[in-house]
Amino acid sequence: AIFNFYSGTGYANPCVEKTTIQYLNFKNSGGIYVQTSFTNLTIQYNQFTGLPCCQAYEVPSTVGITFDGSQSSSNTAQDLTNTLVQWNTFGDATSCVSPTNIMTKTDSPETNQGACAGIIVATTLHGLTINNNNFYHLGEGAHITCPGGGHPGGGNLPPGTPSQPCEVKQNGVITNDLTARYNDFSYIHRMPWEEQPQNSTNVDFQYNSIHDWVNPYYGSFGVSFACCGEGTSATTNVSNNVIVLNTTPQGRYGYGSEDWGAGATYLNNWIGTGKFKSGAPGMAWGYGSPAKMSFNTVCGGGFVSGGPIVSEGYENVPPPIRTGNVTGPTCSPVTSAAPDIFPPSGSQTFPLTVTLTVLRQPPGPYPQSNTGIWYTKDGSTPTPGSGTAQYLASGGKLILDAPATVKAVGMWGAPNQPISYPAGYGFVPSAVKSAQYTGGTERQQWP
């Protein structure tokens, strides 16, 4: 089944009450099609399985969620406002399987594979949050683009050519207040994430994990913010992400991260290669030069010939500030930050509130402030994602009703992300921290 939500003719925001779509399983088709304008929409805890390939691009029947402003009667893309997409799963092992066998090294997935995407956004945004989702085995993870198939320019233009407005519905096509955090992109054929609006403000792409590309494909980017050009403001922040290229591609190219956006920042990202040896760059800045690309780790043999942090060759574009970056031919595991347990060990009265917090790490070549916490209350050693261990975000609290020993470890990411990466490709759990609470008396519980 496909759910369709259409805008009312002549209404800027036809749905002013909150609409929630949750706990549904869409199988062997797309799932949710939203024609904007639309506001106050929450899409959460849904599954989109068996997403099929097709021979056309941006077809709602092959996309988990499509936000479409291109069908409005005006020449201005309609708004998507105050929308939340969280805790959904896009794709499974049966998604986007055929006809990948007919692709060549110069084919693009849009031509021979179809959309087969998790999320397509082709409308003006005024508040979209995409958090804690799993994107698995898809042609493309998430794509924020111009309505009507317009391409803002830059990627296929001669060096030094200014980026162009969208071909269709170009008036007012902007992205305001886009947040994407704690998403996991795995086994994506081409672009786990691409963001293409002509004008963008307040774009926040942080704490996401991207790993395990799938062959064959024509080219891939761990993260692509191409085509942001001079229209992007300094409020674009692409930081604290982990990109693990641990499969061998056969396509034309593969970037760890394509980093555009005038005044944008790309900080504390960890980009590593395992079997990947195509010679593509780890990070590449181009038209619409970012302001800073600092404290990133770019490692692995696959980036030796392409270069760890390089220019894409656009003329008359000032280079970004690049300080504190760490590059090298090999990758080493990075230990996640250990949590702090408060109060410390000792005699206490119960019930007792215990707070687990990961303190901000100093600037360095690793993602900061994004470590989740796994804990136990029975004295056993917590293992992220298994056993009796429970998850808390940093600053989370738990209640003890009786004496207990609390043990906790820090682990990069969120519950829906991989428990760990292969050795040498990413983050491993922190050292175990412990607090033993004994003695004391129970406090009187008052109604």
C-alpha cells in the first residue's frame, strides 16, 4: 500500500493539526507520498521493506518516503514545515536487488536501477528532522533535491562556472532548518546522502554512520553536499560523522565525502578505507568552498593516489581552513569516550538517581560528544547492543531501588547503529567505568 497526502488547492498549509504515521510495514512498494504544502507531520517507527528498482527516477512507488512540491500549480515550490522522520527502517536484503546486474562502470543508478531510495525530498523546507533511522540496501539513502528534476548546477559545469538555479519551480526553492543525526546508512549503492538545494540555511548533518557500499554502481559518495554553491550559508554543519569504506567498489569513482557549501564547516569526521582502493579522494572541496575542514581523520590505502583532502579543481575558489587533520595510509581503531557516573561509589539512600554522562572531548581527529552509554545494574560487564546492557544517551538517568553495582561503557553512535566496526575501521567501546552503591536506608515514598 502507498499512503498519499495531497495539498489542498489554494491553501498554503492545508493540514495545520499534527498528523502522525507510525508502526506500519510497507512491503514491496514505496510507502508514503506527501504532496506539499504540508506541516506538523511525524513519521516514525515504520518499516519499508522490499523497495523495488524501476526504470525511472523519483517515482514514489520505489521510494520509502517522497516529499514532493513539484506538482503545485504555482511556480514556487511548496513548503514542508515542522516535519519529523525518526526511528524508521528503509530497505532490507531484498530491496534494490534487480536489475543491478545490467549496470556498467559508466551507468548511473537512476538510469538502470531506478530510485529505490529511502527518502526523496523535492520541495522547499522550513523544518525537517531526520533522526535515528536505518537505511539499508538501497540505491540511494536520502536525497534532498530541487522540485521538478531541476539540477542546481556545479557538478557538471566547467570549472569556475557559477551554479545555476533549478530548472523548474526555481522561485524560492530553499532549505531552512534541516537536521539529520544518528542515522545509519549501510549497503547503499550510490549516495547514502546527497543535499542539492540552491539555497540552504541551518543544515545540520552530524553523528551519522555510513558503511559497506554494495556493487555494482557508477559512483558513490559517503556524503555529498555538491551543488550547494554560493547559495549556502555558513550555518551548514557536516561534522562528527563516521564513514567506513570497507568494501571494494567497481564503479567509476567513490568519494568519502564531497564537501561543498560556501562558509560551511566539515569538522571531526572520521573517514577510513579498508578494501576500498579506487584512488578516489577522502574529502574533496569544490565550488562554494567551505570555511573550515579541520580535525578530520582520513586514513587508509584507498585514498593514497586520490589524496586525503583535495580540491575538485574549480577555479577562483579560495581553499577552506584546514587545521588539525590527521591523514595516513592505515587506519587504527578509535576508543569511544568513557562515561562519568554520578554519584560516585559509596553508601547511599534509596531510591537513588544515577546520572551517566559523556563529557565533551577536546578538539581532535575524532567525532566529539556523540557517544552513547550502555550500562548494567547487576555488576556484569556491559556489551553494547547485547546481553542485559541498556542504552542511555549522554546525560541519561536511571533509578536504583536497592544497593547495586552500576557498570557502563561509552560507544559511538545510537542504538540503531552498528555495535562495532571491523578492527581498524572505526570505533570500539570505551573502558568500563563502575560505581558500587551500598548501605543506607530507603527513603519514605510520599504520594
